[in-house]
Amino acid sequence: MDDYDHRVLGPRLGLFHMQEDAPGQVFWHPRGHALYRALEDLVRRRMQALGFEEIRTPQLMPRSLWQRSGHWEKFGRAMFSVADEDRPMALKPMSCPCHVQVFNQGVRSWRSLPVRYAEFGLCHRNEASGAMHGLMRARAFTQDDAHIFCRPADVSAEVVRFIGLLRDVYAELGFDEVDVALSTRPAQRFGSNEDWDAAEAALDQAARSCGFEPKVQPGEGAFYGPKLEFALRDRLGRSWQCGTVQLDYVLPGRLGATYVEADGGRAVPVMIHHAVLGSMERMIAVLLEHHAGRLPIPLAPEQVAILPLSDEQGAYADDLASMLRSAGWRVRLLPPTETLSRRIVEARELRIPVLAVVGRREAKDGTVALRIGEGAQAAVPAGDLASRIAAGAAADVGVVSVREVA
């Protein structure tokens, strides 16, 4: 199982490490950070296309904010408190109260709704040492937090939009099987039964309109609202709960969020919380285990390895690497310090999905001996190299397997 355990794959592939004197904290290495940014950018592009505006909010906020939101009462023991001369502070365990602070700046009109915010927000939770498990459950992690402030009439359309977004992203990451659960009102909660009835019915209807039949999880909702939870099924048949969408009729009112209605009166918006990945760290762990480290080309830390047969092709290989990097590809140049077969083994061990080999003939003809994943080796003009790799990335053909080029 070591080939599937992200805690083994991470250090083996030079992605990250964790250490005993910093429990639950991740040290991202250059290759791991490249993967992290690629995943972040994939989600960012999708969010921007749906009209979300990205924001950044503080990690450290007054404890009074968490008390007003209700999080201190519910999660206070799991929050990191910080002593301050003027007021007690706490590191944020989630971003939602901070997003309300942004919404509250200025007067909002019903015409400006829905307002959609997104943030890759660093969060901290004081997880028990026995509960931590590599990237799956850490004390410091980044959530792909998004919040929509809207009118009740907008809720159904916004939830359906989110489910479509989630399906598209999961398919792009290589997950075809998705299970959905509806988590309903817990015993300890805020808000009226009427609001809970409306919220639970809206989520159930939205899920069914998208072709899902959600399994009901009684009492598993958040203290401020019910939620749909989306679980991926990996190639080993395991289920991982990642994405979530929650309806909230409580938090905006507790934190003073309002907008001006058409008749001039004030109303409290509905707040929709959602995350496609759940946390960046957890999703990367799931991806590594699902793909056994052989990530799809768009996510691979290094997408292309260039291997010149000898020093004579060094300048040509450098030019190819510069051209690909300028086009946005992540490239590793493996110079001829060892035999080609040994360098191919190195590329395989690093799970680099595309190999470009150049010998005397390729340098003379302005071509590359290219193999993408398990596809056939082909001579490709240097000018077509980037487009051929892009086509391979779109097809997601998988892991590199290259035989020695004479």
C-alpha cells in the first residue's frame, strides 16, 4: 500500500514533508508547491468564470467576532487563542465570518445581489494528536472557501450552479463517482424551524434536480444550517467527503449583514457556504492516492522532462526548455550526466508524464522524439511541441513509459 499512501508518496516525490516538532503543519517543497498552485489555479479559473470575486481576509481576528458568530461556543476548544494587550484574539478555523465583514462594508442594494466571494483561506484548528493523519487532517490547512449573499429566491439557482461546478472539477481531476448526503438540523442549533424547513427542502430539491438522490444524515448539519456533502470514490473503492454546500439563514443576521429591498426596507441575505475541494491539503492527499502519484498532466509538478542524448544537444535542449516554460509548462531538464536509460528511470520515479528526447538527428531536423504517457513515440517538430503536449493534457493520457531512444 506504500505506492498509494500519500504520506509515503509526498516525500518520495519531493512534494512535502511533515516533522514531529511542528505537528499537523506541512512544509511544501518546490515540486509540491507547483502541484498546489496548479490545483488552486484550476479551481480559481472555474470560480472566476461563474462570477466569483477573490478576496483575502486576516487569519487573526478578535475573539468577540467568533463569539457573535457562534463559532466560539461550538468550536472554541479547537481554536488557537492568542494573548493581546488590548483584546483576546483567535486564529480563524474557517473564513465565513470574515467574508461577512467584507459584505458589510457599505450599503448593499437588492440589485447588487447575489454577491459572490471566494478565498483560498489558511485556517487553523487544534486537532487532537491522535486524529491527525498526514495531509488528510492537519492543524493548518487551506480551504477553498466561497460564500454567496443572495435573496431567498436566488438560492435554488445558486446551489444548482455550484453542483455543476463541482461535477466539472471532479471530472477534470479524474473522479467519476460522486455520492451526495443531506445533513439535517442538529439538536443544538440557531434559527427558526421555519428557516430550517425551507433550507433543507431547498437543498434536497436542488440535488434531485441535478440527478442525485441524497442520503439523509439526520442531525449532521452545521449549527447554522443544513448542508449537502459530496464524497468522491477513488480507484481503491474508498469514499472521501470533500465538497460541501450549506444554506445559512443565521450567521448574516448575527453579524449584522443586510441589504436594501426594492421597497426601501432592510432585509437579511441568505448566505450560501460552499467548497469544491474542502481543503487543498486533503484533496492533494486524495489525488496522490487515487492516481498513485501519477497525476494528470495539468497537475503534474513537472509536466515535461527534456533529455538530450549528449552534450552536443545541450543548447538545443535549453532552447526547447525555454520555449515550453514561456508557454507555461513546467519543465525539468535532465542533462546527460548519466545514461539515457538511467535518466528515464529518474523521470519515471518522479512521475513526469511527458518525455522529450533529443539526439543528433532531432537537433539537426528541429524535431523532438516525444512520448506522452503510454502513447507511441513520435517525431514532432519543435514548433508543434507545446500544442502536442496541450492535446495530450486535454486527453489526460496518463503516466509516462518511455523506451530508450537510439
